[in-house]
Amino acid sequence: MYQGNTPNRTIERGLTLEEAQAHCKDPETSSSTATSATARARTRKHGPWFDGYEAEPVKRSRRRYLGNAKAWIF
């Protein structure tokens, strides 16, 4: 999530909950812990940010229901 007027953007879809949680545990997914040049440039441009996730709508399959998560930069 970005502070201010920068809109959130979806960076990946179709993740399992475990995959989304693992992604968000990476230190490079938050301006407060990231050290890469790309992350530092994003922070300079947009201010504080972090990656988060939410459940995607459940899709009906002929065999079973599928639940997915999407990750985004906040």
C-alpha cells in the first residue's frame, strides 16, 4: 500500500495463501526493510509502501471450488 495518491497495483494473481504469505514475509516487500536499489527508488518516488494480499473471488470449477490470493503493492 502506498501512502498518498499513488494507486495500488496488482503484481501477481493466482497465488495460494501460503505463497502470498511467503511473498509478504520477504524483507524486500516493505519500504521499512527493503535494501535493493529498486525498492529505495520506489520509496523516494512514492513514500512508504508495503506488499499485501487479499483473497480473490472463489472460482467455480466442475470438480471443485478454487480459492486464490493476489499480492499487490500498497
